[in-house]
Amino acid sequence: MAAIKPLLRFAPSPTGPLHLGGLRTALFNHAFARRTGGHWILRIEDTDTSRTVPHSSERLDLYHHYAKKLLDGGHAYRCFCSPDRLAQTRERLARAGLNSTYDKHCLSLSSEDVARRVRAGEKNVVRLNDSILPAYRAEPDLIFGSLRDSHASLPTDPVLLKSDLFPTYHLASVVDDHEMGITHVLRGEEWLASLPLHLDLYAALGLMPPHFAHLPLLLNPDGSKMSKRSGDVQVLDYMRRGWEPDAVLNWVALAGWGTHTESFDDIPKTAKAPDSTTVMSLPEIITNLKLDVLTHRRTILDYAKLEYINKHHLMRTLSTESGLRALALRAQGHVKDAFPHTTFTSVKYIEKAISALQGRLVTLMDLPTAAPYFFVPPAWADAEARAMLDGISMEDYQNAMRGTVERLKSASPWVTQTLADALHAESKAEAIKPAKFMTALRHAMSGTKNGPSIAEMMDVLGKQRTIARLEEAGSSSHAWFSTSRSTHS
């Protein structure tokens, strides 16, 4: 008999945009399914009528069928208690020092009395009868291993069907997982507290539960729990800020991915976790991700790691011709927005600019601010540019410009290596210290002390613009030197 292929599900509620924690859960479901030859499905779980989305709750008859099965088997009963009575009961039980949250008042109602009140249209809920549940043996969680019995933390006789005839999440989730043939449930650690209730329902209905794996929570930088209602966690925000999709997946996959300290009989004991900044594509994540290398610790997302990973994903992408073109097409809009009057916005030109800046860009949106000098003239008179001239005389500066222009006129072909050789030769020919010579050229080319090599800048700008920029810098230098310092060494 052929083994059943794993079937998983990602089951968010339709109450808000996808956040990073949900993205990570979806990713782990995807990776586990692909690595084991299985499948996973998206299931929108909408059991709250106050926030319901039209047409998203279409299985009410099915839930009612299973609720009736529990009622007929004595594993559930109808409760007619009013909200006021329930509140008073909770207070009374709490004052008595009891862990119970309900006194099972309606469990003692006769079947005739229940039928009469239902016919009369009295509002009621269906509660699980936790006093006669079948015993079951819980399998170890695929991440947390054997768990202690936490029934004490559950409410007394939890509600399964609400008075509006909608199921609670607990009943709906168990019914849907069974009806869909779900074999593995990978979900967030916040559902660990509900696991005993879900296993109780499987046992009461006589159903085989799936394998469970609970993913440790992701935390905000301040240590708070990630939530749809808090800022900086929505996936859309990361898309708008220009983070690479593969980098974000890589980042959330690695969060909490550390060597496991506990092994189980059916899990290999040799699994190793990658470094917390290992750069991986989605196929590599699928190949390497194993549940037994996930830690039990909740993990704070480190945004410095995202910057590192994103930068390296950009470098991976631009290493291929098609990848570089795709990046340039995406960056084109950012350049046009930042410099609406520039004419240097062709995809081919932006490809060269991105290539020159590889390893320096954190996101594509950084291109305009990282290298504005590729698109508009340098801001030679800015404070940063003026500071670069400290220790350089106006005579040396102008000589460096004139000599470099003359040498570059005959440079061929106009490529980075040829230009680097020409600059090296001119540096030796000038009676100027090499460091001052190169700083003067960097000032003329970009007006900033950081960036790619001078030869790379010239290669991107092209011969005509490079020579024009050097000539303009030389002719304009008198104004900068006369206002920046009175003397130069």
C-alpha cells in the first residue's frame, strides 16, 4: 500500500494583511510539503460574524453535522445560560479559589427540557462535555517534543457552537482538517495552549488527529509579540520599501533556526542548522529546512540581518544577465521619481550603475541616494565635498584635472580596467601624492568620499560625460578653494 503523501494547510483569518509571522508559517508549510513530496493548501478561516467576509463561511451545515454527532454521543450539550449568569458564575468560582470557569449548570438539563427550549427559540451554545472524554495518547510535537498535560489551562466545557450558529475556531479547525485530509499541521506556538482541546475533539469524534508542529513565535525588536495590529510587521510594508522577496523569505526562515537540543525516535539526530545569516534561495530553503533544527526559543527579528541578507540577494541576482535586467527595470521608476529632469534613465544605463554599486546597495530603492552623481552633477560645494579638499591645493587640484583629461582622451577601450591603468599612470606622472590625486578625482567625479572606484564611476558615466565633468570641476575650483580655506598644505 502506497504511503499517504503529506497534506498541509496555511489557515489565516481574513481580518487583515499578511504579517511576517504568517508569512513564516506559510513558508514552513510550503517548504515541508515540497521537501516531503506533499502539498499544501490555503484555507481562509472566518468564524467571527462581527468581522466576517461575504461568502467566506460556506461550511456551516458541515459544522452543525459534527456538533450533532458530539451531542448525540453525549460528548457535548446545549447551554442556555445568559451572559450575566456566566459572568456571575466565573466570579463566584474565582472567589472560591477554583480553576473552573463554568459550573456545568446546563449539563443536568433533561433531554425533554432541552428540546422544549430549543423549539421555543431560546438562544444557546453547544459546549464540550469534558467530564466523559475518551482517553488518547498524544504524539510528540514535531518541534517541541513531548508536552505536559495542559488541560488545566482550558476553560471548563469550552464552547464549540456559538449562539449565532457559527462554530468556534476550535471545532471548525478540527472538522476542516479532517474533511480535507490534512496530515500535518504546522502553525504558530500560540496554538499550543489549544492543542489539548483539539485532541479532545478528535478523540470524542473518533477521528485520527494529524501530526502537529508548533513554530516558536517571532517577536518585534522590543520583545513584544508580533501582531497584525502593530506596525512594521505587514508583508506589504516590506514590499513597498523595496526589500527583495527572496531576502525576506530567507530572513524569516532563519529566525529561530538553530541546532535542536532534543531528538525523537522518528527524527534524525544529525540535522545541523545553517548560520543565522546564510544566504539561501527558496529552493535552498526547501532543501535545508528540517523541523528538528528549529529552536524552542521565541526569536526577535534582527533587521541588521535583513540588510545583510538583502544586499547579498541583490548581488546574486545581478550576477546573471537576466537578473541584472530585472533589477534595472524595477529600479528605473525609483530613479525617475528621484530625478525627474535627468535623461540618464535607460535600463542599460541603470544596469551599469547597479553593477558598479554591487555590494553597496542594501535595497534597490537606495540607488538614487547611494549614487546621485550617476544621474545629476555632483554637489561640489556641499560640506562633505568641501571637506574632501582639505590638504589639497588648488594648483594640484587643477593640474590633476588637466592631466587626467588629456590622458583619458586617448583611452581605449572605455572600460574599467583600461581607465584604472590610465589613472595609475597619470598618478605616477603627476608631482602629487597618490592619495591626494585620487581624492581630487573622486571629488570631481562624485563629490562624495564613498562609492565605487573612480574607474568604475568613469566607466558608467562614459567618456564624454567624464571628460566634461573633469573639465568643469577644474574650471570651477577657484570658487571652492577661495571660500573653503585660506591656506592649503
